[in-house]
Amino acid sequence: MAAVTAEALEGGFARPVFQTQAVFRVLMAALAEPARPLPLPVEAAPPAPLPPGLGAVALTLLDPDTPVWLDPALAASQPVRAWLAFHTGAPVAAEPMDAAFALVVDPLRLPPLAAFAQGTAEYPDRSTTLVIAVDRFDTDPSAPLLTGPGFEAPRRFRALPERAGFQDQWAANRALFPRGVDVVFVAGGLVAGLPRSTRLAPTE
Amino acid sequence: MMDVDVNEAGLPRVVVSDPAAGFTPLSNSPPQGGRGPVGGLGEGGSETADLDGALSPLEGESGSGGEPPREGALGAVLDDDATLPTYSFAYLDEQTKRMIRRAILKGIAIPGYQVPFASREMPMPYGWGTGGVQVTAAVIGPDDVLKVIDQGADDTTNAVAIRGFFQKTAGVATTTRTGEATVIQTRHRIPERTLEAHQILVYQVPIPEPLRYLEPRETETRKLHGLEEYGLMHVKLYEDIARHGHIATTFAYPVKVEGRYIMDPSPTPKFDNPKMHRSKALQLFGAGREKRIYAVPPHTDVVSLDFEDHPFRIQSFSQPCALCAAEGVYLDEVILDDRGGRMFVCSDTDHCEERRAAGHRGALSGEAL
């Protein structure tokens, strides 16, 4: 066990009760109206390579009850592990299948969605929620058209480049409904939710 | 030491010799240093603090004289919210709120599915809305405006008590006006005014499992939901028709959410079921005793079960509201005397008040109203 450094102790929320509530409300809105980028109050300062947005989500949702899986880039960072351990107390899951949450900063090397906990038919909530840092959100006409609960009308949204092959994986994830994973994308100070209920809109 | 005194208005007034021993209602208004005699500061030898505020916590006023509430170690890092309680803001501790928040997010991701959660003991009995209160406590923030209704009314015991609870524990603003509220906790009605996108409707749910009276075992109902095996529910509605000639279920009328889960909409009158369908507002359901949370996101299909030859119908009323003449709203029967006299008035008191303020008059409203 490495010594605890000052870096691990700093960068949390100064006013956690109100800041976690504010972040939660944005996350709730993001999942209730999927694929709609919303401003995320980012006031956490975790050590690199953990982006502040992911840090804010982690401070809001993680605690000793939630095993967290870190992607290799994060898992390799001792300061990140120490920061998460100090501020959230969440145990690190060795396998994606055992994780309640997954923090991902290198989405191009994301394991298949099927590698994460999918829940069971009787308890579909026992699944992993992935929190993925991306560069930006595309809502232009080339982005896939999405629909489902929370959509007044279909919306165009893409968070990962085509070559990540996310679209096919997402269709497979949706086919498992009500099992499957939920995703929260964070791009800088924006967040967008992709709950398992969201599906590709039929193209005419 | 505490004495009870009677002031000019004939109301008892508590006089406490040590302000710290009295209960201080929490508030988001700044401390009012000039209000009431200041305790223990040696002004004219007065050793009393006026704690009128403690007797009227619904006013949300700070009544402890010159003592700024909650000045402590945490106060040092707070600035604009310095008067808000931090530890156990809105009663629940942070760990509990996180657990409930995670359950809410799962519920939203799987519309209509009942997420188990570690329901806490609340300072009120089961059946008084402990589930709804926990959900509200987990979502509410200092900027929210809370409305609580009990059978449509803002002024009944359950509504008044829960509103007071959150004024005390979270210092939030409260309202009776549907249009002004950001969070509305409800026991069995959906307001008549169409809800907006920024509003959250929190239901207090007694029995979250729509199949419970048909199949008492949780292990079995879980399986039925997992397999989407809902024939039992249709048999129940069919038996209604066989026995009564029509579907006799009038409240807690089962709905199918987004074509997948059958959900109990809580014991709202079936009159309110159509309001859930593709509502702009997020709907959250909390069942405290049964330890379940579920949700319906905005713009989500919520369809009441029926048969082709026995389509779903809501209640209709032969007369308008006796006070505001509203039609197409849900009415309560009010007994007027012991000779069979009665009137029908809006169940949604805020809706009725707003209509009367706008000049609508019903048959029994009289001119004085």
C-alpha cells in the first residue's frame, strides 16, 4: 500500500451535500431524457488521467457499496486509485462483470458491453453503469437517430467514433432489455445519458 | 427549563431559558438578528428567547433571535448556503441518499421495473408516505419548491405534515400552487394542471406490486415480471367483466409501461391514468414499507390494460364542481347534512382555488367566495 499523498486528499467537493445533489439532478435528467447533452456542474479536481467530469460523477454515485471497474489507463494510475479510495471508499473490481460502475477514459479500448454485468431477468438492476469520458458529442445529421422512453421525438446523437463499433454493441445491448448496461457519457462539462431503454430509431 | 405562556392571541408561547435547548427551525432565509428578545445576552436581565417560530415551523422562519442557526465547523466552508443544514440535509444521511439515488437512476433506465432499495425507518409510520418522503429527500435541493398533496388537497394532515417536515429538515420553499412547484409529492392524485418538463412528481406507494393480490410470493411475481407473463392480470380484469359486466377496478388500475412492465400507478383513481401517458414530467414512485422504487421517464408510453370489446374508460361526473364549475376534473363528494344533502367539489384544491380566483363560480360557491 502506497503512502497516502496530499494529492489523494485534495480535489473533492468543498460542499459535498449540495454539490452531489446538483450533480445527481443533472444525471437524473440526463437518463430521463437520453442523448440530450446537459451542462454538468464540474467542481471536482481529481488527479490526471481522471477527468474532472468523471470525478464529479464518481463523488456523487460511488461509495463502499459499489465496486468500481477502472479501465487500464485509470487502473495504472496510483494517484487515481488513491483519490477514489479516499473520496469514495469504493472497492476496485478486478473484472468488469463484478462492477456496479465502470470508469472509462479510453473508450476505443472499451471491453465489449457484454463483458459487464447485465443484471438478471428477475433483477435487471444488478448491472453495470458505465461512465465514459469522450471528446465531444455529435448531434449533427450524420449521427444515429435514437428513440425510446424520454424522447419526445427521436434525437441524433453520437458520443464515440464509428470505428469504436459502439452502434452494433448498443443494438445488442438493447435487445437484452430489460437486462443490459446503462451508459453515462461525459464530454468536458457536458453529460449525456444512454440508458438501456434507448434504441436506434427505425430509418425510413 | 421550559414554561408555556399564553400570548395576546391566546396561543401558547414557549419560553426557554437556554436557546440551545429549544428546537430551531432551519431556514434558508438569513438569520434575523432583530427578531424577538435575545436570549442570554443580558439585555435588561431577560433570560428568555422567543421561540414562537418553534410553534409555527410552517412559516419557515428562524426564530432563535440573535443566534445564527448552524454555525459550526461546516459553517466555515459554506457561504451563501450558510443557514442550510448540511449533515442530514433533508433528514437522510449522504450514504442513504446515494443508495436511493442509484436506485432512482436504475428505475429510470428500466421504466416500470421495481428496484429494491434499503428503505430506512422514517420519523413517521409506514403508510404515511415513507417511500415518497425518501425519494423526495434524495432528489430535493435548496433551490427546489415543494408541493405536497394528499388526495388532491394541499391542506390535509399528510400533506401539511410532509411539507412541514421538509421545511424543517431542508429549509426548502414550499407552495400549494402546482405551477410554481419543481417537486410535487403526491398521495394518490395527479394534479389537474398539466405538468411541465422541469417538474418531478413523486408518488407515495403502498403496494408497488400490481400482481401481489393475485400472487402473494415475491419470488413468483419477480419471475412473472422477468418472463413478461402477465396473463394473470388480464384474467383478473376479465373476472371483473364476468361478475360486473364491466371492468370494476377504479383505482390502482394496472398500466403497461413502454410495452414491457406492468406497473401499479399507486392507488390513484383511474381517472388520472391518462395523465401519466407521455407526461412531460419525470414520475418517481417510492414504496417505503415494501422497499421498492420505480420510475416513468418523461414522454413514456403508459397504457391502461383493457380489452378490445371493453376499452379502458375513466370516470365521468354528471355535474360540474359545485365551487368552481370545472368540468372534466375529478370530484370529491362532500356530505352537507344528515338528510342526504351533498355536493361535489374538485379533489384538486389548488386547481379549484385558481379557477375561483379567475372568477369561475359554481352552484354552491355563493358570492362571498
